[in-house]
Amino acid sequence: MPDGKEWVFFAADPRHPKYDLIQNVCNSQSYVAEFALRDYPVPDDAILIRGPEAWDASLNTVNVGKYNLGWASIGSCTHAFYEAINHARGAASTG
């Protein structure tokens, strides 16, 4: 907020000219964006939660994202492991 004394959790419109989408930061079916809000106006109707609960909600959003990315990483590693086993089995049978 302008006085800097209250946390707010709000919805941002990616079509707004002050919303700058930089990139997708992961290579998976999940879309995790790096973006910047440059002098982005926050109208009252965009505010979802105020106060300490807003901080908790933002931290929870990050935690849920990290949890989902963790499972995606496990899936990628498992796939790579099975690919390595199949490759080694093929190399052993032709050698």
C-alpha cells in the first residue's frame, strides 16, 4: 500500500501495460512466471486479502508451487533413470 504499512494479496491483470511478463521459469506442464509489476496500480476491487493473512497467503502460494515443482522434478529424474537403464541394457546386448 502507498504508506507501506499493510500487506495486501491481489490479483494482477497480465494484459495491463504495467505488467511485464519476463519468462516461464520451468520446463514442465506447470507455468511458473517471472514477471515485474512496474508502477502497477492496485485498485481496491483487485485486493483479495489484507493484513497478516495476505502475507500468509502469498507465502502459501509459493509453497504450493514449490511442492508441485518438486513432484515434477521427481518425475523427470525417474524418467531419466529408466532411460539410462534401457540404454545400458541395449549397449550391453550389442557389445
